[in-house]
Amino acid sequence: MFIKDYISKDYPAFNSSDFIEVANEVAKEFGYSHIFIKKKGVYQGALSQQFLEESTGGLLATLEHHYERFALFDDGNILDAIKLFHTFNGNVVPVINKLEKYQGYLSCDDIFCEFAKYPLFSENGALLVIQINKKNYSMTDVCKIVESNNGKIYGCYISGFEEDDVQITLKISSGSLSSINETFVRYGYSVIHKYYDDEKEELLKDRFGFFQKYMEF
């Protein structure tokens, strides 16, 4: 999960004395949303490829007042990259060291490929989104409810806040789903979404199927 283990180095940072057209062509070739600019080896900022496309030409230094100042430190965690991808509408983030020297980059594809290995995403199971008042929220209690019904948690996280309530998303094993759902309700949780077919729903589907066949005769 440490950034230093995922740094790629094949995408160069440009000097402020480089031409806009050259930087734009490299960004298009790689398919990345931004280019990165350095001066005497020190990271200066980023420019979006779209902005470069609309520029009239010249040196990158002439666009200095448009630089976007964002980067990750090489001793950080890859989870920090997610917010930057979203905030700057990008698919690539620069990585620098404590001296602000450009070290390389993280791409959106690399991060998603890494996350895909985690049981939260790779294991088959059910997704539940539950909600409860913040005062009564306890991840310990959430885990107890799942495990007391012979379920296993592959992952869970806070997925939102709704006024005084907190929403929790769970990825769980697919056994005893009906009892897990009912226990959450019994303990005061609202089940906002559930991505699975429980036994009751299957029974209703079967009965509806029989009813349709009956009406056809």
C-alpha cells in the first residue's frame, strides 16, 4: 500500500524551458490527463493536457500562473491518490520526495489493478449498505452482527453521512444473508441497499412465476 512500491518512471517531468507543443504530444501519446513541470529538478506543478491543447504555443514557463500544485510524497499511502484523481479530474498523479524532487508517477489504472486484488473486490459475496445514527454507530457491533450469523466480512467502509446518520457499506460472504439482514433491522439499522437475492425474494419470484403460468392457461 506504500506509494514507493508502485511508482512508475517512464513518464518524464518537463523542464519549464521546454516547448508546450512537445509536452502536449507526449501527454497525448501516453494518454495521460496532465503533464508535470520541474525547474532545476524541483517539482513546480502540473498542467492538464486539455489546457495545453488550447494554448497558443511557446514555453511551459509562460504558463506558470496556471500550474496546478498537487502531488504525492513517496513515503505516503496509495489511498491518498484517490482524492487527487477525483479533485483534479486526472488519471495520473506525480510523486515527489521530501525535497520536492520528481520521482515518477502513479496512474489510475495501476491503482485500480492493485485494489482489484483485495478480497473486498475479488471475492464473490453480497453487498449491504446500512445506516444508523452516528451516536449509535459501532464497527464492533456491525462485525458482531455479521459474524454471529455465520457470515464473514471481506471489507467494510464508511460510504456516506446523511445529516445525523452514517452509512456503512459491507462486502460479506453469501451465507445466512436473510438472517444478517433481519438482525441489522432488529438492532436499529436501516438496510438502504442490498445486492443479493435472499430466500424470501426468491420465494416471491417463484410464486410470481407460477402465477404467470397459471394465467396463461
